[in-house]
Amino acid sequence: MEWFENDDFWRTFYGYMFSPERFAAAPDEVARILALTKCSRGSVLDLCCGPGRHSVEFAKAGFQVTGVDKSTFLLERAREHVSRSGVAVEFVQEDMRNFVRPASFDLACSMFTSFGYFKDPDEDLQVLRNIHESLKEKGALIIEAHGKETLARIWQGTMSTDLADGSWIVHRTQVRDDWSRVFAKWTLLKDGQGKDFVFDHTIYSGRELKERLLAAGFKQVQLFGGLHGIPYGLEAQRLVAVAYKTAPANS
């Protein structure tokens, strides 16, 4: 079992990764996604949708939304969120290496560093090819993640986070494989007991991600330093890539 297939991981860290503050930020994030991609209507693929934070906000904005995730636990949380919100979202339980729905979406989203899970770089490329095939002719993809440059600037090998219930998480991370992957061990300390989870993740520089998108067939790629649209430079907070299946007419 790969780490991301382990629902115990998502269940254990759910409150930390998907806090009320993260849910509250989703409407503004979706507004910024739409502004960056210049997408105003149609159908959205929310890939690795997690608990549906963005899926719900896209649906509220009038889009037809398909959320895809492999985790049973996260999809249960997503359906609960949709039920409370009074909108309609289609959820599909599927591995992103396999999900393809040809020429179906105007916009595809990969948020919260949910791209780069796989050790084999060809599998990352396959994911991008799947998205490319699933987009309509004028469709766009947005990826939001930690970039190699931004991560290097703020790097801490060990840190801890206090949680509201009195427990805390110790994060221990290492860069390996020539600065291509991050290996992490998260330990939840609660009620005098510790619970460990180990995972790893590919990190891309801006140039590496852009080249990977072009190799997958996208015709134009723009990089930004966050969803607010600043350049991917020294002030960048995140790596955001907007890729178009065909180059826009005004490019």
C-alpha cells in the first residue's frame, strides 16, 4: 500500500490538514482560480478533491463539478460537505493515474500539493496526459503546490505544531534523490502516545513543472507565485501553473 492509499493517514491528520480555516479560505481561492484561468462557466474536474472544499465552491458558482479522489474516508467527508452545502457534485473514487473522461471539462484543478505523489516520474506524466485528454479543446489546468524554490527558502528539517485539542504534531523532513523528493515523518502525540506516518513526495521547480506540462501536450504554460497572481520569483509563496490545452487566441 502506498502512503496516500492509507485512510488511517488521512483520518489521523484530517483536522490538521483540513482545518475550519482552510474551508473558510476556499471561496476566495476558487475566485482567484477562475480569475487566473479566465474560466467563467462550464464543467470542472477537481482532481484529488479531498473533502470537497473547492468542489462545493465551484458548484455554488454554477459549474458542473466532478470530484475525483482515491480515499474512501475523504470522499465520505466530501459528500457530507456537499450535503450540508445544498449543491450537487459528482464524486468518483478513482486513482488519478487511471481517471480519463475525454473532452469533458473546461477546467481541471490540482490543489494543495496533490500532484507529485508517485516515485516513477512517468506516472506523473501519465496523470498530466490524462488531464489533457479530459479537457475540452479550450480547457485549462491549474496546479497549486510547493515549488522547489519556495520550499528551499523556508526549509526546516524539524518543526512542531500545537493543535487545538492539546495534541501536537512533530514534522521531520529530508530532501533526497538529488533534491527531487521530500521524505517526511509526521508524529501525532496525543494523550501520552505517539503515532507515526512516513510519506514521500516529488517536488518540482517551476521550470521542471512547465517542461512536464509541455511534454504532456499542453500548448501554453504560465507560472505564478500564488493564487493571487504574482510572478514566480523571489516573493513567490507557492508554485502555481496554469496550462492550456490549446494556446489562447490572444497569446
